[in-house]
Amino acid sequence: MKQMKTNPVERRTILAVDDTRDNLQLIASLLKDHYKVKVAGSGDKALSIARGNNPPDLILLDVIMPILSGYDVCQELKADPATRDIPIIFLTSMSDVEDEKKGLAMGAADYIAKPINPSILLARVQNQLSLKAAADFLRDQNAFLEQEVAKRTREITAIQDVTILAMASMAETRDSETGNHIRRTQFYVRALARKLQGHPRFSHYLTDYNIDMLFKSAPLHDIGKVGIPDRIMLKPWRLEPQEFEIMKTHTTLGRDAIEHAEQVLGMRVDFLATAKEIAYSHQEKWDGSGYPQGIGGDDIPISARLMAVADVYDALISRRIYKEPMPHDKAVAIILEGKGSHFDPDIVDVFIEIQDDFLTIAQHYMDSVRDIQKKADYFEVALADEAYSLGSPLDSEAVANPGQEKDA
């Protein structure tokens, strides 16, 4: 079988810059057997070639030239990201140490004195090209690694986001809320957080990074409802006091589930820490009358205070299988009424400022008739199964009018 011939390594390109024709001819004759040689008789011409489609691998640059000196050319090349990595060897008849020091300080790779010694020129050029090849290899490797890291980071982030939404959706299937509630509360919380970034009470916490964590973790605020018994979650009428106490444990159950996930991981994960705060404390109230701890004021985590406003607003304006949506203006009035009792006063003030943003979010992620019907069908089947397992008849009137929110 005929073997394929490998192409020889393409020769490197050297750009020689000198305003004296004889010097250019000498340099070209010394290098032509080993390299591709381009020549420029002025600084402007040198810059044009260096910035062209096929830039040189190395530049031999005369220092003393009219209009643009070698120092001027070097300065411009090193200031341009496209040419700053091309090694420059200065050629000069100046032998003063300060001149050499100046050139090297500007970024030149080497300094060769005139008259040119052929063997020294060839050796210095070869050395610099070898160094450039190594630097180019490392740069290419670093660029590849950065791309791979970015790719893996995007994949991990996507997996996190999908996992969070899957977990949140699992909790949502057992509640009267639809999946769009998860999306709406995410965007409500982020809108409030961004508006509060410059507020002196919140600026220390509401960094861009923490706002991203809030947005990512918000869907897990009701994850604890997975642990509430069907006899309570599916009960189509008002809960008894002892049943409501069990319902209230969804906050602790959510906190504990996320905490367990952290322990299994064996490390702290920022978005899980934020999710834990929100799940545990979003039912606390500013005046201390909430649950599960009965804490108030600034003792409530900022993340949970933001979610409290977002969650209540969405509960009020959303259509459920047992109620029509409340008009936006009335929901805003109820939030305002809760200022200083249920909600952090400053957060309510910002909510009032951006209430139109909330309305826009609500309309964009509005529940469709199909969403509501799908949830109603699920509840009807689930209630029938629950009634059958308990050996009691299903109250069709109760199914049609399941009562009020159980998560008040």
C-alpha cells in the first residue's frame, strides 16, 4: 500500500524592519535559507504587515528610523492584543546600556548590536522562535482547558437547574399550585432583590452572586410539602387546628431535606444554603407571628423576607382549582396592609414601586385553562383514591369547592 507523505513543517516568517536597503538585503540573505522573510523600510509599513492576515512569527526591528522609531513601533505592537505576543529583537548601533534597558522594558525579547554577526543573529532568532513555540503551545493548551472548564461548568449548572426544577415540580404535584407558580416566584424574588441592591439595609447581602443564588434556589421554597400526609395535603376543606400544625411542618421538613442533601455531599453549596433559608423561614412574619420559629424583624433571613412577599402576592393573584384569581390592585392593597406586620416595610415599599413588573411577570407566566384543568383532574383522582383507602365516601361538593388555602 502506498504510504502518504507528510508535509514538511511550514517555515516560520521573519519580518525585518530597517530604513536602510543594504541592511534589509543583508538580513534577508542570512535568513532566507531557513525562514520566510518579509521586509519593511519604515515603521508604518512594519505595523501594516504585522497587523495583516498573516502576521510574522518574529520581528527584527531597527531602533533608529525616521517618523516612527523602533521604540514607537514596539510600543504600538505591544499595546495591540493581536500583535503583543510577537517577539521583537531590536537591531541597533547604539551600545549604551540605558538604550538596551529601555528596549527590554518596552517588551522587546532581545537586543542585537550592529554591525550584525551572522551566527549570533541566527542563534538569537532560533532561540526566540523556540521560546515563542513553547509559549504558543501553552497558550493554546490554556485556551483549550478554559473552554473545557466553561463547558463543564455550563453542564453542571444545567444539571443543577434541572434537578431543582424537578424536585420543585414533585412538590407542586401534590399541591393546588401549578408549575408556573415556581417560575413566577423566581422572577418576583429577583425583581425585588435587584431593586433593593442599592438599599443600605440590603446592599451587603444582595450582591449579583447572591441574587443568582436566590433565583436558583427559590423553586425549592415548598419542597417540604412532599412530606405532608395525603390526608392533609388532599383534604378539600378547611384543616382542623391539629392538621394545620402538621401542614406547618413543611417548612422544617424542607429545611431538613436540603440539610440532608448537604451532608451527603459533604460540602457546603451556596444555592442549597440559600434554599434552606427560604424553605425554613418564608412563613415567618415581620411581627413574629409566623412559623416555624416565630422570629421577627431582621432575625428573618433576607432571602425568606423576599420570598414571603413573592409567595403571598402569587397566591392572591393566581387562579386555583377552587378559586378565581384576585385582581392585581386588590392583591397589592393586601400586601400594603401587611407592611410592618407580615412583611418587611422596606421590601413592601420596593414592591409598590415595581408592582408593574410583578404584573408583567404574572401575565407572562400565567396559568392556562389546561394547567388548571390538569390540576383539577389530578386532585379529583387523588381525592377519590384517598377516600377509598379511608373507606369513606367522596364528597363531590367538597371536591368542587375544596375550601381555602391551607398554607396561610
